[in-house]
Amino acid sequence: MRLLTSLPLLFVLAVLLLALGIWEPTGLTGKDEFYLGLRTPLEMLRDDHWLVPFLDGVPRIKKPPLLYWLGRASYELFGASLVSARMITVLFGALLVVATAAIGRRLSGERTTGTVAALILLGMLGLATESRRFMLDIPVAALSASAFWLLLIWSERPRWPWLSGASLLLAAAFLIKGPIAVIVCGSGLLALLLGHPEARRQLFGHWPSLLAHGLLFAALALPWFYLVKELHPAAAEAAFAGEIESRQFFQPNLNAVFGLFSIGLPWVFVFVGHLGQRWRNDNDLRRLLLTWLLAATLPFLLIRAFDRYLVGSLVPLAIFLACLLPQLRSRVAFRLGMLLALLPGLALGGFAAWFGLGGWYWLLVPGLYLAWAWWSDRGLGHLLAAPIIYWTALLALLFPALGINALPAEVLALGRQQPVVFFEGPQPAMLAILSGQPHRQYRDLEAHAAELAQAGTPVFAESGDVALLQEKLAAAGYRAAPLGSYLTLASHGSGLRFARNGAGAAEWQAAFTNRSLEPLQTRIEWFRIEAH
């Protein structure tokens, strides 16, 4: 533990743990990663786009560009691969761990508390899953939390480099995910202002510096949005309208509460179980952390949000737990958290064992270790290490063995040899990044039928979408001639939705009864477009 009070060593440890398994094409993914995240920098690289990202030939401006800029730069430097994309998010995940340690130290005044908070965060499911995918949520949380860290330093030593650094980090976060970037930093600052009169005096006493750096933030974060509006006004207006509609503002969303329970496993149950416990001291710190956590979570109760949006809320949660741990005695909350954390491992491990997929054995020792460490009081080191080891084994060793999104060699070779088109889906999920080509996804296939027929471009579709594909082509005077097909477990939306669309209780029962994956697999077909 004493060794890990060094922030550089903590960063290295986090990178090593979070990077395990990111090279696996059958590892955890989701539609936002394989359809949007991985393909956008590929198209930017192929067509030499920098200022405005493009996807499928149109401006990709629903989200700001910084993560896609980083993705393209990484592809150029290291080649297009899962590792070169996902390592970006791994590094941001490690930064989030280090920022949590540093903030915990400054708020509590104890180095060990910061280290414990960082290791608690490293043992939460949300960090373990989202840091392994090339997506927006971990980078924006890491940058926003780091900005708050620098603001804390500035509040004690009011020198302009700290405030300038915070402005730069917040501007970078804004250029990854827009206004949501300020939530982690802003909620922490709000909690500080409400709980510490000296912090209010410090801020109000330096209002000229704050104003100047607010202008610096605006000068860095906003010009791209103005340029996009000037260059692509119709696309910008459509993207803005679509984002407003999809967020469903001010409609109560209790899923955010359940989302925090999911991404905070197993530690969130320790938090809830001991929420009413009296602290022997530092009640001001307790109120500050609870205010921060509430303020960081509340916005997501008022908009449509996914679980991963709340990863920034794990920072105050981890620091709160680190301050509380020395006073805990009851094991009930630990045991409940452990039992619920073991459920996904039991489900996926049992699935792998029943269908002979392998990988399940990697979880035996980590699962037993978690049960042993959390059921009885075996010391702080075991308490912290057990969930970290368990999630690493589950995500890096067991999950890839399930074979989700596995590609036949002939399909991969086809994707490397020539452009292909994805219809609806889009499937095959990982073909773009594994072939190093963005390819394209079309829904209005009839508008491109003549072009695809002339070029001989293969079109891929899930079997459930083939009738719609034929209907669209027939309207343009073309048809789809089958070239081949294969069966696979395929990602649909979230990483855990890998059964084919429409598979219900009967299909699951048939699969388990016959010990065959076929009732759950998706048939993916590819076609040549021909004139009638």
C-alpha cells in the first residue's frame, strides 16, 4: 500500500490492469464503439479529414471531435487496431484513478486515503468495463476530475498555472462530450463552495482571474462549434435537434439510480449499507463528498442517460468509502456486494462451461478470492485487491472466450481486399477495425444500388433484415444475390446483448437443452447487388 502512494506507480498499475484483453476482437464492446467510435477515425484517416470528423460520407458532429482526433493520430502513429484505439481510453482510465487519489489526498489530508480511494475505484465494474472500450465517457470524466484536482491546488496556492491547467482540461473535456464535461468538476466545485466558507472567499476574492480563465475556456472550447455551424449548417442543426430530442430533458429517469448500482459493483452496496453510520470525525468532509456525489448524479435523473454516463460519480463515491473504511465493522453490506458481483461471473462462466467455450476456469480462483476476502474480515489489502482481480479476470480472460462477434477468416479477408457495405445492423461488428477499413453503413440502400452493383461491392446484413434489403433494392430495380453466410453470437446495442434479435425464452431453452448455440446465434449474410 505504501508503495502505491506514488502517483506515477499507481498510474502504471492502472494501465497494466485496464489494458489486459483490449486486443481481443471478441472482448466486451457495444454498438457505440464498433459502429461509431472505431470507424470514425478510420474514415477520417482514409479521406484525410481533420477539422470535422466524417462517417459514412457525412459530417459526424453529433459529438465533438477531440476523441476522434486522438483516434486518428493513434492510427497514424501505431496503425489501425483495437489496441491503438482502446489504449487511449485505458490511459484516460488510469488518469481518472490518479486524479481520484490526488483529490482524496487533498480533501482528507492523508496520502493513504487517496491511495485507498484510487484502488476502490479500480475495483468498480464501471471503470473496468468502460476503460476497455474506445468511447467518450471515461475520457470526459478523467479530464473533468483532473480539472477539479487542479482547482483544489489553486484554492490553496493561487497561482495562474493551476487555474490555466484546469481551464485547458475542461476545454478538452468539452471538446469530447460537450456541456456534460463540466458535471464532475462543477459538482465538486459546488460541494466545495457550499461546505467551505474559506473556499467561497478564495473564489470571490480572485474573480478577475476566474473571469479571465473562463474566457480562456470559451476561446478553446467554442470555436469548433462555430466553425461547424458555418461549414455544415444543415448537418449542425440536425445534430443539435437530434441530441435535444434523444436526451428527453426533465423527464424523470430512475434508471440512473440503478445505473450507479451497476457500475459501482461491488462497492456501492458498502456505501449504501453504511450511509447512515456516524463518522468519528471529519463530518464536514462527509457532507462535502455526499453533496458532490448527489450533484454529480442528479443531472442524469433528469435526462435520458446510460449507465456509463455516471462514471464520474464514482470519484466522490470512492473517496467517501476510503474515508469510511477504517470505521466499518458490519460485514452484511460487504457480503451483499460480493454476492451480487459474483452473479455476472456465475452467469457468463456457467454459459461458457455449458456450451464448451472455455475460459470459465480463469474465474474460479478470482471468484473464490473475492468471496473469501469480502465474506470475512481479512484485512484492507485483500478487500481492495479481490474485486480488481475478479473484474480483470472476467473481462480480459473469460468474456473473450465466449466468441461474441467472431469473424470467419474468409469474411476478414474480404474486408481487407475491398470495400463492403453494412445494411442496418451494422454487422459484422468488428470487421472495420480488424480490416483497417471504415467501410460504410447504408439504410437508404436504394439510393446507392446502381453504384454498388457497378462496383461489385458486397453488402452485409443480418438475416432478419434481408427482407427489408430486398424490398429496398426492388424499388430501385435491383436484387441481392447471395454470396455467403455465417452464424455467430453478435453484439446488439450493449455488450451483454449477444443473442440474436427476437430470441426469447423458447430459443434460450432450446439452446440449453441441446447444448447448442445455434438458436441464439445471428446469421449474417452477404450479397452481390444485381439488376433485375
